Amino acid sequence: MIHLDTNTLLWDRWLTHAGQTPASTAIIHYVAGEEPFVWTWSNLIGRASRYAAILKNAGVRHGQVCGLIIRHHREFYPIYMAVESLGALPAVLAYPNPRLHPDKFRQGLEGMSHRSGLDFILTEQDLEPMVRPLINNPVSTIKSLLFPLDWQTDPIMTSTSAPTTPHPALSPDSPALLQHSSGTTGLQKPVILSHRAILEHVHHYGRAIALTPTDKVCSWLPLYHDMGLIAAFHMPLAAGIPTIQIDPFEWVIAPVLLFDAISSEKATLSWLPNFAYNHMAERIHDDDLADIRLDSIRVLINCSEPVRAASHNRFAERFAALGLNRSALSASYAMAETTFAVTQTLPGREAPWIDADRQSLGEGNFVLVRPNQPSRRCVSSGLPIDGCDVRIVDDRRADLPDGRVGEIAVRSVSMFDGYRNNAEQTAKVLENGWYYTGDYGFRLGREHYIIGRKKDIIIVAGKNLYPEDIEDAVNSAPGIHPGRVIAFGAEDEAAGTEQICIIAETDAATDADRKQVRRGIIEAGMRVDVTIARTYLVPPRWLIKSSAGKPSRSANRDRALSELTPVE
Amino acid sequence: MISDRLKQIILRQLKLDDFPITAETTAPQVPGWDSLSHVGILAAIEKEYGIRFRTLEVIKFKNVGDLQAAIDKKTPK
């Protein structure tokens, strides 16, 4: 087990590792086809201190928010740590996909700046034309654009500077970082976490997965996502165990890279969203697996989207011959608002599952499936980790007994203090220290089963998307009636995730016109970096309105899925 | 020069009737071509031509022209 002092700063924790084990590995930066780059603790802290000196000269001060928009790069880690060392708050933001329209990217960043109060953007020269107009906007909070990858020739980078001393005003309860609770650009909710919240989380979650000094994390997860940032980056850094970081873009295209790294580095832990199990089982060629061994994996944690039993099965069967132990297949329920994990299944045991009667479950009750009745296999996300309490509540937020489906409410020692600059949204979800998640599930004994969402969020490949963002984008597509569009998520069993569906009212009647409209909708989705898988085109006044006069997502979703065929 | 055979595989995978695809076309320009559908397109090409792309090759494809060149190298003239 690893025991942490949680009454300290992250930077001080890292300095301790550098002092005690300077030559041991902190981070392995992995790039396909290249020799992995190893950051020892000593090199990493030295490098971070030099970046910190330049950042300080550039005006970065404690309490300020620094948005980092940098692609997979070995210098990213010391830059991030440098921001942390100054007591400023790093906020990792997604590097824009080439599909994303520059205006949409700027708009998203502007909204984020408004809500998160971004002070500096640390990025690459390539993005300057896209980001610069924001700085020049008189109402912008962003003071300056910095390009730390270009500082390699700065004399400070080659000097021997002493490790940065944190600002004396900083305490373990000071804000340590800012992360966003969703992946879309328009409606992101910024969450501030303190040093103590993160270290408490590492302490408790580390116990839940029986973390030891011999563990090694391997991850392809993007660091703007809480699972990548907290589980696969902050946790190993705080615990002083190595983390292997793979480029998410490379992994999606060549998923065998994760196995390459696990096998060669003998990694023991990895976190994956459900779709990744299908993606790897489906897309990795047998002949790429010749030298791969997966015996070293101790716990593989399925998290960030609903856990599907079929995905675990497919993955376990496909890779059993490589030494993958089925008992490593575990699951967790997590969210940015509680730093990360809320529940976790027991390590060393496959995540348990149970077959529920589908109809009863739909009516809010868990009942074991009867013979020949439709069932739904529910996989447990485990039991609350220490420091976390979980309740299942009804619409009036009153507790429900075991087996009753309700909203999941969470209380945690690693809880956020509220969404930054958004008291209204905070008041909706935080009450008397409990965070009302908007997720639905039930409890049986100690096991918690997450089965759905109250909110309309669509989770595609572990990324949370708001239907409103997609509908806004699609509204501009030619041939559809503006405001008469619904976006929703539908289960994609083969991919182990959801796919985005659109229902749009249109006058287009001929086959050719309807195909043209569909293409316009897909292209509109691309401009906000989402892939629309199914398009249902309907005549005017087809959409069912809610009592508030707006088209109802759930009613229209059910109607489309039962009555319509998508345009192809 | 992009062969009609390659173009048809791409269009079929993306469920598109038609779309102008040239050697310079990149994935983000084509409706529905994202990183996940990209992997499906590569698998369809491998099946159709009876070839195999290596991991490093796959990561380095920048446009459809690169894809066509890799296919040409692996298929008998």
C-alpha cells in the first residue's frame, strides 16, 4: 500500500519524490515508432523549475488560470508541473481537431474564458491565428498567449536553477487545478479542485485498487478528461509510481499501441472507457500481437461510460491467450465533481454482473430476470471508496431502498466547491454537501449499478456531449426548419458506446433532396467536431412538443426509434 | 490519382452517395470520416485488396493520396 501525506501541496509531494528517488522513472512519454522518452523525477522537476522561472517572468502568478492547449509532447508534463509550482491553476484543454471550425473553437474558448476566467493560454504557434483574436477582444479575461515549446533556446532552460518554492500564501486547501466536467465546447462546467481534494482522492482511491509502489500506469487517455488527468496522471505522480503516456490520436488509429506499451513496460494498471474494449477487440490484428503479453495487468478499469458486460466478454475472450487475466476486468463510477472515482469494484475480482428483468427495471425496480423474459445485464461499478458516501434517491431527494432505481447522490472528501462562476448551476446540483449527479442506478447490498441518466447527455467513446450543442450546430444546416431539431444518443452495441442521432423537420421530399439534407446535417456536425451517425428526416410539425412548447427529446427519441428508418 | 475502387470503399463505409475525393483530400474534409470510422475504412481496404497495413504506416497517412500509394505498393501491378 502507498501512504500519502494529504496535508501538503502537489508540488511539494513531487519534490519529495525527486529528493528521495531522483533517478527513478516518473513519466514515460510514448510515441509510435520512436524510442520511449523517460522523465526521471530529477529531470522532470529540474525542467519544470526552469519553465516556472520563465512563466514567472511572463507574469504568471498564483491563483491565475493557465489553459494548456498542447498536443502529445514530452515537454507538456514539465510545463504543466511548472504552472502548478507557481500556485497557478493548470486547465488542460483539448487541442482542436482539424474538423472543428475555427470560429467554433474560438467561440468555445471564449465561453470557457468567460466561465473559467482563463488568464493565460499556453499553446503552440500553429494555433496563434485562431486564438489571437480572443486576446485582442477588450472584454477577454485572457492576458497573454505563451508558447513554451519555443523556449528551448532561452538561457534559463539551460541554466541550473533551484526547484521553485511555492508561494507562501498557498495551503493544501488552495485551488490546485481546474478541470471541465464535459467534453463539449459550449456548455462546459469548470470544476476547481484543491491540493487536498486531489491527494485525499489519491489516498482513498489508491486503497480501493490496492495501489503499491510496484504499480505502473499505462494510458492513452487525453489529459483534458478527468480519467486521464486524475487517474492516469495525478495519481501516479502523487504516489510516485511511473505513468506511461500514449498519444490518444495514435491510439485510436492503432489501438495495439496500448498493448505494446503495457507489454514492454510491464504495466499493471489502465483505465479505459467502455468503447475501448470493443475497439481493441475488433480492430487489433492477430499478427500485431505476436510479441505481446498482458500477464502484468493487475487491474483494468472500465469507467466514464456505462459498463457493458458484452464488451468485457469480447475483450476477455479475444485476449485471454496473451495472458490477460479475467479477474483484472474491473469497473468504476467517477466524475470530475468528486475529483474522480466514487465507486470501484474489488481488485482481483471480475466486476460482478446481474441479469435484471428489463420491464421491471424500466419501471424503477430491480427484479431478477424470469425465464424467457427480456433481460438487461447490469455490471456493477462497485462499492463506494473510502471518503465517499452514495445514496440512491427519488425525485424529492428522499432515500430509496436496495433494488429501487433512483438518482445517485454523492458526498466526498474530494468534492468540488461548485462550478466556477456558475452559482445557478451549482445550486441545482449541490445541496447540504451532497452532489446530485443526474445519473440513475440502484444498489444491491454493497454493489452499485449505474444504468442511465436523468440528463440528456450523450456519451460517445467516453466523451460527454450536450445535445443542445449539437442541435445549435445542426440548426444552420440547409433545408431544415431551424429550431425543429432533436439530437439524442442511441445504443451502438457493436461499438460498445452510443451514437449520435438527429431528427430534423424538413420540406425535402425527393430521395435526392433528403440525401442532400442529410449530408448538410453531417457537415454541420463536423464543424463542432461530432460525427452524426443516424439522421431521421421528418415533415413539418412531426416533432412532439413538451408542455413548455419545446420539442421533447425523450418522447421524440422513442418515437423515432420505433417508427422511422434513418436516411442513408 | 485515386482509383475508383478506393473511392467507392470510402464512400460505402461512410454511407455517402458521392463526394469529391482527390489525392489531397484529408479525412476531416469528408462527411463522417472521424478517427473511429477511419479505422473501419482501413479494415475495409485491407479486406477488399487482401493486404495488411503496418501500425506505423497507418499512423503516418496524411491524406487519401498516401493511402492510395500504400495500396499501390502492396498490390501487384
